[in-house]
Amino acid sequence: MPEKPQKPEKPTQGQTLSLRISDALFARLERAKQLMSSKKGDSVSTSEVAKQLLESAREDRFEVADMMAKPTETLLEIRRKGEAQHILSRAEWILLSHFVQKGLEAYAERTPNPVSNESLIAVLDAFLAVYELRTERASLRDPYYMNNLPSDCRPPKAKGADDSERATSETVRRTVAETRKRLSDPAVKWDTFLAGRNLLILLEDEKLPAADAVNRALRPSFPALWRLAARGHYCLTQKSLRAKSTSQDSFYQPPIPSIKEGDFTLSFNRGESNDLYLLLSFPGPRGPMYPISGYPKITEFRAMLAALAPDSPIRRWEGGHFLGYIAASEEGKGKDYWFRAHENGITFGLSEKEWKLVQALFREAWELPEIRMAWDSLTLEYGEL
């Protein structure tokens, strides 16, 4: 007898699970959702996050979510361990790379200076060093890595090949190498640089060896990664990464002498820890004195001075704290340079000669050893702003 035809099997359907969770666990999922959204560059649902966490069942994912509850304290602990060359856990590297990505993609108005090419190269080096540690050599994430690298650095696409066929471990390496090569030219700048997402995905999703191997691979890049993470932290929280000081931390620091250029004077005052306060005194016995306080404002003021150089084509510059612009002088024989603080609207105008004196004044200030030492310490707290 002919066999009775069998009914086709119904496709297996996923099971729906409904849970009542505590407020603490819900907050944990929300922090994990924030991290996952930054990786994908798009929003994800809380249910999707819960599903991925349950499927992966990796403890470090929950550990990162817990760290996100106190990011400032956690990052400060990471800095202490990193500077002492202690081993960081995989979760700590993941959290650090999350803030590195935020620093790379930070809102430009709050970070007037672009990330240095040296720091971009450090991110590429960190990625490639960990990429070589994968315990599974073939990766389904290679197309994702390629898409986050500059398109003009990718190898030519073979005729008829789709992205998955074109993206292999070798093409990823070649594209990273070409990107790195171009960044060695100081004139090369990219408006958007998404390679920080690659480092985050690599650390979170790929199968990697034990923590000591990952630490050996990433340790050379730690100083640059830290500065980018501090930048990302500031842009997200508007806070510095400064440890709470104690009475034992305080020590006498001698005053920094004022400097002069022409009739302009720049005076300095030290604040708590490494904080700096500047006072720009204008010419004349009753000339105005303009205070500039705090690392973010001082950084932006310096960026404005550099951008509005006499030989620059830029005529207008604006950041989060200051607006600067060039206008024809009333006599029509030259240029006047104006700057205004957004906070209070106070506006000053200078002739081209006076503007050059102020530029020289700030250049001279940052050649002082006392200023450089304080500035290096502040950069560790605020990052590359």
C-alpha cells in the first residue's frame, strides 16, 4: 500500500513569557537598553533587550547594566585600575568603550575641537588588537564592522557581490589599515567617525579569550581610550570625572605669574584640584577685565581664537559658550573681531592687531609649565573637548 502522506510540520513558534519584575530589575533593563541602542545607532524596545539578555545568559551583560547605574564612580575606578595596570574585567572594557563611542560621536556644539587623529588611530589599533584575539575566526559581524569604517577606505566591491560576500576578516583588516594610514596625515579629517561602535560590538558580542589576553591587547591604547571616554561622559552628564578630594590631597601650589602682550594682560588663579580661572585684562587704566573659568569654557575660547585666525577663510564661529565673528571695520580699512558669551551676552570687539595680541597671549600661556601640567590633569577629567 502506498504510504499515507504526512502532514507538514508546523513551524515552531516562540513562546511568550509575561513577567512582573521589580523596579530595580526594570531600571537594570533600561540601562541595558541605553547601551544596546548606542551600539545599534537606533532605539530598541525593553522586551528586545530582555530577550537578548536571557538568550545570551552572560553575566558580564548584567554587570555592565549595573555599572551604568553609577557611571561616574565606575569610570573613576576603571581609571585607577588602568593607570595601575591592573586587569580590567570584560564588563569594564565594555563600559569604557560605550563612553568612547559617545565621545567620538559627541554633539559638535559642546565639543568645538574635533577628536585628534592620534586618538582615532588608537581606537583603530584597539579594535584590531582585540579582533585578532577572536576564538572564532569567521564572524557574521564583519559587514557591520565594514559599514562603520569610511567608505573610501574600503576595497573595491566585486561585480555582483553583496556586502556579506565582500566583508571578510581580511577585508576588515585591510580597511582598518587603510583608514589608519590616511589618518597619519594631519590634514585628513572626517566629519563622522563610527569606528567606536566596532570596538563596543567586538568586546560585547564576539567570543574572546580570558581577561588577561584582552588587557594585554588594549593596554597600549588605554590613555587615548580614557580621554575619549571622559569626553563622552562630559557630553552626556556635563560633569567631570574627578575623584572626591580629601584634606590629604591638598598641597601648596605657587601662584602663576601674569603675562602681557602689548597692553593686554592674562592673569591666572587656581581653584579646587586642578581648576583654572583666567582673567583677560583689556588696555587702559579702567579697561574691562573679562573672566573665563573652567576647562570647557577655556577650551572653547582657545578654539575660537584658533578658528578666527587672520589667514583663515572662516568668518563666523559658534560653540556652546561663545560666538565669534569677523566684520569690516567702521573705517572700511580693515577687519574687526568680535566675540560674545551666550551666558550673559557680554560682547567685545577688537581690531585685527589686538586680536593677534590676544592669540599670542594664549599661545604663550600654554607654554608655561604650570599651565601645561594643570591642563594635562584637567584633560583626564574632561577628555578631549
